[in-house]
Amino acid sequence: MLSPLLMWNKIGRIVSLIASDMNISSEQALDMFYRSRTNQLMRDPIVKLYTFGDRYLADEVMMEKH
């Protein structure tokens, strides 16, 4: 599992990508991320989704929205 600091950095990068791609505020993107299934799976030590790239994870969150 990533340390809390590294996880926060990763989440920040993902949220920034979502906000930019969807032309929404960082707050809206953060809310979208925290409500996503992707967020839940990132914290699952078995799935280890946190090992995937930021772009992939941002795309997964945005696909959940549609």
C-alpha cells in the first residue's frame, strides 16, 4: 500500500486530470473521485488499483460518470 502522503499526491494528480478533461472545478472533480468505485478499489489491498497510472485511473472515474 502507498504511504498516506504518496496516496494524497496520486489523488491530487488524478483529480487535476479529471478537472482539466471535464472542464470542471477541482472541488467538483474531487467530489466525483471520492464518490467513485475507483476510489474504493484504490484503497483495496487485494486489488491494488493504486499501482495503475494516473491517466488510467482518471479515465476510469470519468467513465463511471457516463
